[in-house]
Amino acid sequence: MHILTIQKSVPVVGVYDVVVCGGGPAGFIAAVTAAREGAQTALIERFGFLGGMATAGYVTPISEFKFDDAVVIGGIPWEFIQRLEAMGGAFVEPTIGNVAFDPELYKLCAQRMALEAGVHLYMNSYLSGCVRQDGVIRQAIIENKNGTEAVEGRYFIDATGDADLAHLAGVPMQPMNGESLQPLSTYFILQGVDTDSPIIREAMHHSKQGENCHCLPIRERLLGMTKTEDLPNFGGPWFCTLLRDGAVTVNMTRAAADACDNRDYTRAECELREDVFRLTDVLRRNFEEFRNCRVAGVSVQAGIRETRRIRGVHTITGQEYLSAVHYPDSIAHGMHPIDIHSSQQGQQYTHFLDRPSYVPYRALIAPDYPNLLAAGRCLSADRQAFASLRVQGSCMEMGQAAGAAAALCAQEDVPVQQADIFRLLARLRALGALL
């Protein structure tokens, strides 16, 4: 391998109080929150739309906002759901508050909320580096059609999902201890499905507390077929309504890969795209409900369940999580079951919670990084707790907390480790958070 040394002059194209990297569920909520709290806020997103895994990955439904039919995640995330529902783009399931949604209206609603709040958007911009001086991150380096640019900030929020900014800044990460990462899944949309069939009608609404929502009749037949046929690797399957007759999203494919390794991710995405069409053919040939179906869309990127997580001031353990420990600095919740997928055919470990669990503010910050917060999948948690907290509802609530904390620290000009927790909790409650 040849090594090139490149020197270039990079323009600083904006200076902000808060710079959010990543426009997925955690990131766009963080940006909206920080801006509403009075911070000059920028949001960097590699796609030309917001929503991350929800819209680029078709990850449906949004899990989850309720426990035993009581809303637990409030504030700006719940406002987003209500606005999306008013647009005809969401359906909130009873009991556990899973949210089926239209990906295109999700993009539009998230964009509207960001622009209304005054967030400066840098879309179609790929995070490629950062400048850190005296322990403080000064600029995020991005690449786009304008070339290489720098966005300067007083505080930064890593909502990339893969802890890209934290990794570039040198933040230590959680050890994997030889464990395999959870597999990738490429979601896809099928049209021409018999959504009036009792089997599909039951499967595409995820509303039962304490039950896995995969389609058991189809799953059992597929597992039986593996004894005589060479089927692609699959999980579930899970089907979700797209709010229109004849169309469902399908969560079924799976492949082992490290999404932080470009070559491995590329290989897996190619395999998964093939598997989308192979599995569709299996469904079409073997199940009457899918006899007339066709692939109407394949996610822009493979869905990522697990990559890097920071080693924070506090790491949430599985024992704490299952015990629903309420920390003095609790700023977010988790209600989704601990859900660890395996790359082996059809295998999955699921443990349902007895009550909502909590996320402390300290799990969003790392020692020795005075102006960096992490929100969403890159929080500080062990593998067991993370396997519940990685879902969108919890990520949105963490984003709300990170955005409010960054704005508060900017007002008080203090390191994130010295944030006034009582003021932060008061601000979150004022926003509607149910802590």
C-alpha cells in the first residue's frame, strides 16, 4: 500500500454554538432541541434528507413510545410523531407505541421541524475528520460538492450512529470481548401483498406487550424449508404496514459484517441486495399472500444494528438496565426488549422488560472530551443494555437530552462534564420530557 501525504487549505464555512453530526432520529431531534433552546445550530448529514436508518434504511416501525399504553417518551420526539400523524404519515400502535410511518413524509416532517427551528443544514456532506486542539474539538471536516470544508463549533454532538466523530477525535470505545457484531439487514418494500389476509394483517401491526412481532406462521414454514432448500440467511420475518393497502416493509435479510469497515460493508450490501430478490421469490412461490407481490423499493443502505460505542463517564450495564435503575441524572428511557440478533439462520435472543429503564446523562459524555456529547447508538452501554437502547424512540429521547445539554453548556460556557444537571432536567421537563 502506498501512502500519500496531502496538505490543503480548508475554508471554515460556518461557526456555531452547537454542531450535530448525523441527521438520523437522534441527530435531527438533537439539532431541533438545541436550536429551540437558543443555540446557533448546524446539522451535518451525509444524505440529502433526514431520518437516518428510518428513511435511508426503511427501519419500521419506530420503536417505541409507550409502555402498557402510557406514553413514556415525550417532548420534541413525541411532537414529531404527532405532527407526522397529522400529515397522514404515521400510525401509533396501542399498548407499546410502535409507530408505523411513511418514509417520505418522515423526511418532510423532520426537514420542516429542523428548518422551522433555524437549524443550518449541511446535507450531502460526509464527515471525514475533525480538528482537536488542547483536548477540545474545534472543527468538523466535511466533504461535499464544494470540496473539503470545515464547520466550527463550541460544542459537538455525535449522532452518527457509528460514533464517527468520537472515533476521529480519539475517544476510547467499548470493548467487544471477541463477540460478533449483530448482523446487518437490508429492509425492502413489497407491493401487491394481500394485506387483507389474516396472517399479514396480524403481523404488520406491532402492538403486543411482551411478544416478538415476527410473523410466526411464515417463520415456521421457512425454518422447515431450510432442511430441504438452500434459502438465503434470514431473520424474523417482520412485516410492517406502510399505511396503504397492498404494501409492507420487510425486515428479513441478514448478513454478518462490520459496517465500519468499508470493504466488509460493501460486500455485505451486495449480498443483501441479492437476498432481497431471492427471498421475495421464495415468498412469492410459497405463500399465497405474496403471490402477486413485487419489490417496490430497497433501502438506500443496509440497516446497522451495532458498531462502535463510546466508553463514557458511565457505562450502562445490563444488570442496571434490567433492574430499571433510576439515576440522579436520568435523561431518557428504554422500553424495547433486549434484542440481540445472530448471524445464524433465524436465531435471535429476546428479553422483555418488566418496566421502562433509564439512561443517565453520564452515558452521553466521555472523560477528557469537554465539548463532545454522543446520542443514539453510540452511547456508553454494554452489549446487553445497548441491545434495547439502539431503537429509534430511545435514540430520539437521547438526542433531545444531548441537544438541551449542549445548548445549556453553551449558555454557561462550561464543559459538558460540568453541566448543571438540575437545570438540564428542568429544561427537559419544560420541553415535555417524562423523566
